[in-house]
Amino acid sequence: MNAIELEKHYASMREGGYELNRSEFQRLRSWHSVLYQLHSAEYSLEKLTTRTPSLGELDDIHETEALFANFILQYSKCFTSSGPGKVSLDERRVFPADSVNLIAHKRILEMRHSLVAHNGTSDLVKETIAVREEADQYLVRHLVTRALPMNELPSFKDAFAAVNEHVVLRLNKHLDSLQEKLGKLVLLGK
């Protein structure tokens, strides 16, 4: 990362009266990735569910797929292994066994593995070879039909809400501990 640009970013925080990286708040840093990933996933999911598609427009298809992929990847990153000192979530602690939210969560992860992050097999992609025989040649076309599971987005929103609630509860426990230790109210800003 460019040190000059980073310093500009830090300077704006200092000008706002913030002290950076105080030792007693270091455990909160471990939550940064999860908080950002949830915010980014929520943004993309909200955009997906509220946008008006321009059917047949290639730019719209790419934008829609980008929002979908970002939602899937950012959400999934909350549950995958993380770097040293970073929090990752455990689905067994977030979702009750056999809950509808766990089913939606597993579907999101399955789409990550088979569609978004890797070239696997997905019920959302149909690949077809079209062949037209002519007198002196064959014309071959690759056709790919992609679908987005728009009908599943409400269940994804519900699973997301359960994850968000879990994170808020875990963070609040840590904030309560900090408040007790420091003798002052500790609030998270945006």
C-alpha cells in the first residue's frame, strides 16, 4: 500500500480527533474484516433486490453478475479461514442445526464453490453446443445460459440477518468488557 496515500487517510482520522491503534482496543481490529465483508455483502444484496433489470443488455448482465458475485464472495469470506489475528465465523455457532437460515447459508457457500470462485457444476449455468451443418462446413457455437437465483434472495437476506445478529451480539460482549475495564461507554462509529 502506498505510504503517502495511507498517511492521507490516517490524517483525516486524526483531524477528526481519533487516536489510531490504541492498545486497549486491539481486539476490535480482529473484527474489521468481518464487519467490512458483511457491509459489502449487504450492499450488493440490497442492490440486487431493488434494481430494475434491463433485460437483454449485456452491460446490465455484467453488473448484475458482479453484484451477485460480490455478495456471495464477501458473505462467504466471513466463514472461511482468515489470516492471523482476524475473526472468522463458525456456522455451527451462528445457525441452529437444520434451520432454514442454515439451509440458505449452505446454498450460498455451494454457489461460491461451484459457480463464483471455481468452475464447477451449477444448476444456474447451462452450457450448450449448437451445431449447424452446411454443405461444406459445420458452424459451431458455444451457448451459455446463466441464471441468478432471484427467488432465493429473500432466504439469503434472512440468513444474512442471522449472521449480522450473531456478529452484533459477539461484538457487544467485547464492548461491554471494554466499558467495564475503561469505565466509559464504548460505541462503534460508522
